[in-house]
Amino acid sequence: MSNPIYLDYHSTTPVDRRLIDVIYDSMIDNFGNPSSIDHLWGDRSSTAIKKAKQQIADLIQCHPQEIIFTSGATESINTVIQGLTPPHHFIISPLEHKAIIDTCEAMVKRGFAQITWLKVDNKGRIDLEYLEKVCSQGASLLCVMAANNEIGNIYPIQEIGKIAQKYHIPFLCDGSQAVGKIPLNFEDWGITFLTISGHKLYAPKGIGALIIKKGFTLQPLIYGGGHQNGMRSGTLNVSGIVGLGQACYLRQSEMTEDEREIALKRNQLQSLLQAQIPSLIVNGDTDNRLAGNLHISIPDVPNSAMIARVRDKLAISTGSACTSETFAPSHVLRAINLEDELIESALRIGIGKFTTHEEIEKSAEILINTINQICLVN
């Protein structure tokens, strides 16, 4: 049986095959522990780590010394939120990834924190006037993602960063869906903490980074050896790190052209669907969204029925992979006050670098035929 067409790039991306050589070299030929300072094997791995840091720094405009390697964005987020000295007052967008929301709420349950929720409209756009109002009253951390993992909205991080700086509030920006897809400038945009997940930008799973602005300190989550300036102990995942570095290098050189092509494919699929399914609704801010994001609802067509019929032909999702094991409606769609019927029919389609025009045309055919079949049954 052939593989289904993959359109779930917000969940994870395939590893770019051009990374394989550097990953293989770090595992087989130059496998030393970078913390082994007494011989050349350690030196070579340490040099590879430094190169990867520079490649990441070049992509997001930070200093290499500000980079801490983690297992991914969830660990990075927990490191920030749990690493701050309590008590806390968090200002959070209700559309944040569950890693931020759940961690902040856990701190509240322990009696360490309180939360002020930002306001969003029915397209998921943040009310910046209200954001500035609550920031003017002070807080210990502002949390706003660069791009949403469900509806694909891109947020005005530079403007939000200026507000955070104005009121001297540390700013945690979840960059998981944005790094390698849109320009980000850590140095100049007022971001204090930025998170990266490798598997969202064609690098391996299980590797990520936390960028910490110079002058800010956190209590580590993981102790045992004082690695990475005491911020995150444990032997470094060298193969993952060099893979992440190389992926960032490729994104820097290819991002603009790739994202332009991805947007064309997304628009092609959207047009094909709208031409045959007039009732189709596109959710989110269609003027400011990730190139590969198409989040739709089809009234009277339950997403469970869609997935059951297309799962062997087409890989799409009903929401975030990070909450797929729960059956509660998407907190993102609830926050934008989407009607229950539209939440129950919502589908997230994620298009990426390796999606072909032929796959777009075939996917449109599969979706249209399946929707028509369900409508006939109903």
C-alpha cells in the first residue's frame, strides 16, 4: 500500500536528506563527547557544536552564546516558566501552545502565580491596546507565540516586543512554528526568550533550543554536571545539534523562495476546494498566516467522518498533534469563539517544502469527493 499524501507539516516535517551526511559523521566518524576536553575526539565535536550555534544565530539574529540546546520547545518553555523566581504574574495569549498554558496553570495551582489572559478576536488577532494596558500594570512574563500551530496566524512580534521592553517585562516567544518560515530578529525585537523545535523545520525530532537574552538568568530544570553554563546538564545530543544547525543554514538561504512556493500551493488547494465546496470556511487571519497553513471548516461535515475516510490516502489533522490524545475541543478554536458546528468540522492542513503540485491536485480531489460522499449520506 502506498503512503498517504503528507499534509501535516505543522505537526512535524520530514528531515531534509541533505542533513544526513553531517548527522552520520557526528554519530559514526566524529562521535566524541564535546565535554571531553582532553583529546581530539572531544575537540572535533565541540567545534561542530560551535558551528551549529553560529548557523542558528545567523538565522534568528542572536549571539551564539545565548543558545542553550534542549530536547525541543516544550522543554524550553518549561525551563523558562519554571526557572523564573516566584511569585509570578503571567500575561498570556489564550491561543498559546498547551506547553505554555499548562505550565503556567500548574504554577498557579502550586500557589506560585496568577495569570492575565490577553484578548483575541474571532480571527485570532491579538488586541494590542489591551496588551499594552495590562503590560502597563506590570508582570513577570509575557507569553505570545510568533505563529499559531493550528490556525497559522503570524503575530506582530516586533511590535509586541517593543511594548514588553517599554514596561520592562521579559518576553517569552514560542518560535516553534515560525523559525525557518518567517524572518525573526531576536537581537532587535525585544524578545527575551525564544524557543525552537528542530522537527518543525526539517531537522530531527528530539532536538531544540532556547535562546536566552544576555543578562537574564533562570534556575535550571536539569542538574548534574553543569553543562551549557549550568543551564541544562547532560551530554549534548551532538547529532541532533549539527542536524539542527545545518537545517537552520538551509532555511536561511532557501526560506524566502520556499515559502513563496509553499504559499502558491496553499492558495491553489484553497481555490480548488472553494470552487467545489462553496460553504467552506477558512479560519484564522487570512491576511497574516503561515504560507503552508490552511485551516478550514465545512458545515455539516464532521471532521471525524472526514478523517475516517481519508486517513489511508491523506495525512491531515483535526488539530494540534500535542493534544491529539485528548478529546476536548481545541482551546484555540474555543478562544476565537468558533461555533460548535464549525469546531466539529475543523481540519488543519499543513503544506511544506516537499509538497508537490501533483499532490495538491490529488489532495483536492480526495477532499472534494469525500465531502460530497458524506453530504450524500447525511
